[in-house]
Amino acid sequence: MRAGLLKYILVFENPVEVKSPTGAVNKEYKEVFRCRAQRVKQTLLATDENAHEQFIGHTITMQVHKYPQIKYGCRVRYADSVWEIKMIEPTGNELTLTLKKIDV
């Protein structure tokens, strides 16, 4: 992965239990980590034209460097949306993340 291809910024958030003054415990997501990423095209066949991504807009694949802060259970903020990590695939010093959009 070349540094020039890392065009997008991903913000990772972990769940934190916060206690209110009344004693209620709520789960909030706090920013833990930011990193740059490369978007990976999703292909079913080895062709130049790919209409598959036009219809599957709620799932994306991103490639990042390997960091210990990236794990299951985190949320990712990207493109004014909140994404859930569905799959983490390690490859050498890189991670391929499959993200699914969630409604918040």
C-alpha cells in the first residue's frame, strides 16, 4: 500500500460506559483513534465495469495499516456516516476492513 493512495480519514470510536449525575449508566462512543485509509473496490468478476457497488451502498471495504486500536466492537466514522466493523482481514502489515453502514 502506497502512502499516496491513503486519501480517506477514518475515525474509530470505542463504547464507554458513562454514569450520569442521577446514577443512570449509558453507553457512549468516544473517539479513540484516527488513521488514513484506501478504499478497495468490490468486484465479483475481473472486469473493468462494476455496477455491483452502485447497488450495494451500505457495505464498503477499506484498507489501512495495522494498528492495535482497530478491533471488533469499534465504530467507524467516515463520509458523514457511522459504520460497524463486520470483518477484519490481516495481511502482513495491513488490515482490510469490511464496514457496514448503521443508522444512529
